[in-house]
Amino acid sequence: LHIDAAIMKTTGWRKLSISRSSSSSKFDNREIVILKGLTQLTNELLDACLCLVLTDK
């Protein structure tokens, strides 16, 4: 999950990243599904916040 720098500056959000490392092999399928769900939810929240910020100005 990488957020564009312009969006980060506009919304004041910090850059979020889920790094894939050798430790990711320790995740079981359920945890991976949860991570994907959280990533998608975060993206949707960021999109919603960005829309609010842009329409507010």
C-alpha cells in the first residue's frame, strides 16, 4: 500500500506501507486475508477523506 505524495501532503496522512519480507511467510491464509481487507479498507477511507478535503476547499 503506497499512497501518492500529493495525497499525503493534501490529507496529512503518513505514508503507509506493508512490506513483504521473509517474515511474511509466517502469516497463515487467514492473516493474509485480514491484511488485504485492512489494506482495502484503508484505501477506501483515504479516498473518502481525500474527497472530503477536496470538496471542502
